[in-house]
Amino acid sequence: MQKVVNGPECPECAAEVTIDGDARVSEIVECVDCRSELEIASVQPPTLTLAPDVEEDWGE
Amino acid sequence: MNSVAPHLAVLASRVRFEEKSIMGALERRGARFEHLDPRSLFVADGSAWTGPTLVLNREVGHFRALYAASALESAGVTVLNSAAATHLSGDKWHTSAALLNRGLPTPRTALAMTTEAALEALDDIGYPAVIKPLVGSWGRLVTRVTDRAVATAVLEHVAALPSPQSHVIYLQEQVPKADRDLRVLVVGGEALGATYRKGEEWRTNVARGAVSEYCPLGPVHAKLAVAAAEAVGTDIAGVDLIEDMDGHLTVLEVNDRVEFRGFQEAHGSRVDVADAIAAHLIARGET
């Protein structure tokens, strides 16, 4: 799978985060340094925000 | 058939394996669609809606999914699953009532309005029993009570919860079963396949570490799952069945925004769930 070489920074710890080339907006990725759950806010350019916390009514 | 191509959308605030797979399948089928994020959605009463005409509801939050579906439908949008189906399948009592109305097998269930009434209902149902939140998933806060003392303590905690809805108590017999249940995936009135879900604890939710394994789908399981999906009005559903020690099947729940990663991994190339959902969505747009 194609990788982004210069990935965006983790908003929590500033580590570089690698995201897949086929990533989509609102997809969740994990920072391998601090393990924060991150949401892809945009793909071009790739930007990340902290993912929302799980809420009580989440599920299937 | 409509002369104007439907404007498709996938409604989701969180794009997980399932949503990404469905979007990929829609693209492979050449369908044009947009990703609609409910966090930026509003539907204004009386204004002309210019957005999608057919929406696949994949929102992870039940209440946001329910009200978004209802609001979109009020604007003339077709939503899969419908708001009515999400209303029924997202609430355990409404699901039980819908299954019972269709005469489908489901565990003995009671709904109690107070702690005292719940204890009486439990005396009637017998122990062990299970107390479940009306709304919720992934086995969260589902509690097995083994006797009256345990039930009293659990119900004291339930009474201390802040939401008034939490004080309406859903109780169910715990059906003696093997260490597994069955998940049947239904799309457009057809059962795609089944998995066993096996876990080390009594709650066999994949979110709690249970593992999905391929299960050959028999006609009895398929027929019951399709009937259960139909009972709550879902086009797309994950129907959970349990088999008691005598082999009798009963419907535990119907999930309207079904997660299928474990199911897909267990099935490999036997079935493509995302593609089946995409095909169904496209077909619905053509009717």
C-alpha cells in the first residue's frame, strides 16, 4: 500500500504519523508513539485531530 | 425506474473498516456518492433539501443515527436503514416487542419501571438473569445477576444512574447455551452467511474479545434471521441468534448498523459484505 512519507504531526505528542495512501476523511488512525486515537481531518493536505471519545450510545 | 440518478451518500462520523470497505465497494461499482458527516448535518424545517436522495446510515452513535435518519426522511430522503428500523433495533425493548409481535422466538424478557418491580420480575423469570441497558452495544453494562442479593445491589447502582431512561429496567432470562452465539448478516432480505462468536466470558461480543469463526449457514438459521430483520424493518442487519442446550434457536438482537470486520475475516472470499451492501444500496436507488 502506498505510504505518505512526510506524514502529519500527532496533535498530542508531535510525532510524525504515517497514514495510508487510500486514507479517507474521518478515518481513525493511531499514533504509534503516544497511542492516541486520531481522526483524519483532511487528506489533502493530511491533517489530524484527536478522535472523539467513545460515547455511551456508540455501537452497532 | 427513476429518470434521475439518485444522489447517494454514506452517513458516518467515524470511518472504520466497515465504512471504508463500503465506500470502496461503491467506487468499484462506479457509483457516485458523497461522505456525509452527521457532525455537520442539519435539516431545516421548511427549507428545500438539495442534498443526497438516498443515504446509507453508518453513524456509530445511536441517537445521532436515529435523529439524523428522521431529519433526513422529513426532507424526503430515503435512509437505509430507515429511522423506524433504527428506532426499533436500537432499543432492546422495542426489538423484543417487535420480535414477539411476529411470533419469533426470543428469550423471556420483562420491562420493569422501578427497582421493586424489577425484583418481582426477576423472581418470576428466575436466576441467573441478565440486566441490560435499553440502548447500548458491545455488551457494555450488560450484567448477569445470579441471585436476589446480587440483583438488588446491581439495581441500586442502576437507580443511581443519571438518565431517566436508565431507570426503566430491561431484564432477560439467561439462556443456557454453549460458549458461543451466531451472527447472521442479512442484506435486502437475504442471509449472506453466519459466524460463530466465541468468547471466554459469557458475553460473546467481539468488542469484548470474542472471536468470529465461519459457520456454515443452514436454512433454519437463515430463515429466522431474515424474519427477525424483517420484524424490525431493517434492510441491512446483523442478527444475533443463540442456540440453547436442546438446539432450539432464539433471536437475541438485531443490529441495524452492523459491524462486520470479524464476519468478513472469518468468511474470507466466500462473501463480500461491503459489496453486497453497496449493490443493495445501488439497487434501492434504481427502484
